[in-house]
Amino acid sequence: MLDIFAMDGDLPPDTRTEPEVPGSPVLNYRVVEDPWEDVPEHDPDHDDHHSDLHDHFHDENETLMDLPKGLPIKQTRRNSVATSNPNSVDVDVLSRSFVSESLGGATYRPRAADFEPIKVLGRGSYGKVLLVRERATGRLFAQKQMKKISLLKTDDTSTTETPGNNNNNPEVNHLAPEVSKVQYQRTLNEKSILALVSHPNIVKLYCAFQDNNKVYLILEYLSGGELFSHLSQLNYLNETHASYYIAQTVLALRYLHGTLQVIYRDLKPENCMLNASGNLVLTDFGLSKVSESENKSMIGTPQYMAPEVLRGDSYNYLVDWWSLGCVAFDMLTGSPPFTGNNNKKVMDKIIHSKKYLKYPYYLSNDAKDFLRRLLQSNPAKRWDLDNDFEAVKKHRFFRHVDWASLERLDEDGDSSTALPPILPLITDPVLAENFDDEFTNMAITPPSTSGKDILHVMGFSYTNDVYMERLTS
């Protein structure tokens, strides 16, 4: 059997065979036929398995836990991780422009009771994303909610002996838990960054508020679902289709880097959504940060993290372009470029990428050249798409992409000339048909009626002016 990861020139072009994929699932959308080229060949017998990652490191010297084995490709989501190394604390000092301004004379303050929960769309370490309906207007939103208790330290340092008593006295005072400065600041960062965003390929924030137990972000509902789920059904995209979504990701990242000075840091298919039209939209900014002179936090999803992040080196916007190379590889082949039976092996392969990186024989020379430019372990040699954008647009990998059309997308991500390769099937947006049953079948937990505020998150409340105008019109 042919090795799909044979190196360049190992196989003659006439040895390619059409793949046979028995029991292919029924697709919940229509894939637009490629008018330019055939779909690249694919051998499903050689698919690498994806990894399920634990949510954090337990200490600075501990490697990530072993990955489950034998799971079907694409069926296991990759979780983000962050180091707990005290020498690598990730806290942003936001400028005043990143802090929510007062709502002025506005009388409306959104609250959880204003939104009717319908379905669960996703779940993370600290909360869920729900499909909700605004009771006053019937409009659908995605509601991201995070438990306030996740913003508190959960170790035993929150208890101490009663002053004046000796060590043998069993009475202790249970003091208020200490706030986790890093997690608290990341929660504010996500809200503050999204409050400034105005780009068709980045999710829109409408408002943010809190109650006694949770903080809430009311976001644009992207009814096309996760790119992760679409790739799970398709296995891979041909180069013309992949180049369309890669181009949209480039536009979103360049906006974050150039306009907001933000490093995204967690680019992966799970964080790439499709709107109703099939255009790509970046979501989940919980690990994003404003770039500083020295960024050294080990944070992200290991399969997509740049070598300099894993080494603990100082890094900049170029880590996002490495991640883009990994996501592009994933789109084109069905798995990220670096996989393994456990997370230590994954990270070791990334750090020694020159030894382990191989390209499937069926990729075109244009695709290989584009990937090689991004997957450079030395950041100084990596393609800087921020400063070399004109050359990027002229690269032959993007020869079928109408960049001008993509840049003309309106606020809803629609264009009269851009036709996305995946057109999601949406019979009724309320049904959330393009989201995983793993989530949509979950029971919705009733809101807590606790009368005590666990923690008031200063500066979190926010209302988008456009949103306010729509409510009052």
C-alpha cells in the first residue's frame, strides 16, 4: 500500500489511486464542486489520530497527560492548555482604551432573564455556550457563560487559624477565597478585545453582564457550526476550498495584529466557526492577549503551538502564523502535522520539526511551498504575513482566491461575489443542526438562585452601541 506521507519525489504521479471511504457519513451541507481541479487523493488507512488534551499543567516540570488511544480521527476535541509556572504568568496590562466605558444615559441593562436558553452549543473547562433567544425581540444569540468560581483560587490557602489560638485548636476561620489574578484578567481580556472588534471574520460581541454566580457574553450566533465538525465529516478539503478559508483566517489574524495589537494564541479548527453563509469566523478569545515587549507564557493547544512557545522563548505575532500553517495542514490532509500517542511526543516533534515534518505526496508544490514558509521552527525564517501581505496574495496557492471580494464582506459576513465552498444546511436556526449532538443533547442547567454575589468582576459589563440602537428603535 502506498504511504501517503512519502517524501517529495518518492512516488511517480501515475501511482495515485482514488480513495475508498466505506460508510461515509451523510453530510449536513452541500460542498460546492471545484471548477478548477480534482480532489486530492487520500488514503484513510494512514490517518493519524487526534489528541484530547487536558486543560492545564499541574506543575512547571510536569508534561501533559497521556492521550486516549484508538479514537477515530477528528472525533476528539483538542483542549487548550496553560502553564502554571509562576515565572511565566500571563497577565495583560490593558490600556484605558481596552476598558469598557460607562453606558452613559442608557437605561437598559441586559440580564440573564432577558434570554431564553434553547440548546447547548459547546462546553469548555469553566462553562458552556448556549443558543439563546432574546425574549423581547426573538433574535437568536450565542451566550457564553463562565462560572465565577472559576475565577477564584481553589487551593487550601483560603483557610487559616483563628488569631490568638495555638496550632492544636481545631477552630479555623474560612476566609474569602483569593481571586486568581491570571484567570480574572483573561476573562476581562476576552470581553475587552471583542468589544473593540469590527471585522466580518471575527465573532461580534453584543453585550456582557454578570449575576451572582456567572459572567455572560452575548455573541453572534454562527449557525454554520464548527469547521472542526465539517472536517470530521469530509476528512479533508481540496486545495481550492482550503485556500478560501485559509485566506479568511489570514484576514482575521492580520486585523488582530495590525489594528488591535492582539496575539490570538489559540488558532485551531475548533475555534473556527462558519456563519449561515458558510464564511469563516474566529471565536474564543479567552487566551488572546495584547502583545507586549516580552511574551513568554506557554499557552494554547499543543498540536498547534509554535516551537518557541514550547521552549519558553519570548515570542510575538509570528506564533499565530505557525498555528495557521498547522491548521492549513489539517485542512489539506485530515490531521495536524505533528501527532503522537501522548502529548510529550507531540511537543517533542514540534520542537524538532525538521526531523519529523513530512508532507503527503498528493499535495501540490504550491501547497507544500506555502506550508514550508509557515512551518519554520526558527521564527526569523518564518513567513511574516503581516508585513509581506502582497506577496501572500500573489502566491500560487491562492490563485483561485478573490481577495478583493473577501475584503468586501459586510458585517454579516456576506458578499454578492464570494461563494464559500461549504454551504451549511439550515432548515431552522433554532435546531442548531450543524452543531455536535454531544452538546445539543445536553440538559440545560437551571440558573442558580443564590442571593450572594460570589465575586463582582469590575469593568465587565458592556453594551454594544449598535445593539442598543436596535433595541430602542
